[in-house]
Amino acid sequence: MRSPFAERETERLIAAMLPDVAFDGWSGHALRNAARRADIPVGEAMALFPRGAPDLIAAFSRWADHQMLERLAAIPVEPVSLSRRVALAMRMRFEVLAPWREAVRRGLSVLALPQNALLGLRLLYDTVDAIWHGVGDDSTDFSFYTKRASLAGIYAATVLFWLDDRSPGFADTQAFIDRRLADLHRLTGLRERLASAAENLPNPFRLLRRSN
């Protein structure tokens, strides 16, 4: 587990690197430029990402999660439906990513490689887990997994839609999110119908959940 200092250095490097990723990809060249820009020794910066592009993309995804949560925390909590709160959290994350859409596209191309499939699933889980925690969901029963599995499908589809969205202010993406979340309130009923059958089945999200 990284120290808080290493985490801060990592986030500084990602923020400094993002302007170059559209041109240089998630590369060592872009990282070296970012290290110089952030006044961090190049050797130290390279050591933070020993696997290269996969580590950089993972740090970028977690940076976006943190930015989303900070924006959510700054907004007063209003008595709106769960689906509205989830839609807001998703909108916040896409607002964070909006200036860096090409970096997201390049990251997905790396995660699509077979050797990075598990990392892609891990990062998707981390994002939907952050969204649920960010909107105040504190479930610990079977619905913990059904909610994350359901939102993972919605979020992954939305990313692909967003990458090609040319509407002003990504209005079409927001409408896409609203349509996909329209029946989110059915998750409780889904849990009740599936719990007895699924209790004895392996759940991949259980494997991805971080232990406390």
C-alpha cells in the first residue's frame, strides 16, 4: 500500500501528464515530461509506475474517482431519489474527464488487451464503488453486490456512448444516463428475487472488493 506522500506525488504526476497523453499516449516519454513539469525527479516518478501504461491508467482512473468524490462532497445533500444522486455522481465524473477524453480513449485501448482485462474490471469496480459510497449508500448485504454489478454495466455503456458524444455540454450523455437509471429503484426487488438463488453462486465482485 502506498504512503499518503506517494499518493500525492502520483496524483500530481497524473495531473501534469494529462495534457501530453492525447499526443504521446500513456508512455514513458509523457511521464518524464510530467515529472519535469511537476519538479519531481524522473527516476522517482518512473518508480511509482513500475508496469508503465497499466499503472498510469490505474492512477488516472483513481484520480478521476477522487476528483468526483471531492465535487460531490462540496454539494449540499438534497432529498432526491437514489437514482438522481447516482446520475449526479456520474455526471460529476464525466465532467472531470471531459478535458481528457482522448486520454480515456487511449486508456481503454490499453485495458482492452487480454493481459489487462482483470485490471479493467478492478478499475470499473472501484469507480462504481466510489459512486455508491459518494451518494451515501451504506448497504452491506447482498444488495451491495447487485447494486455494483448493475451500475457497472450502466457506467461501462455510458463511457462508450460519451466517447462519441458531440452534443453541447454532453447533453446526450446525460439523457443516456437518465434512461439507464430510470429503473434503478427496482434494485431492491431484484435483490429479493435473486438472493436465494445467488447466495451459493460465485460473485466476481466479491473477489474485487477490497478488505478493510
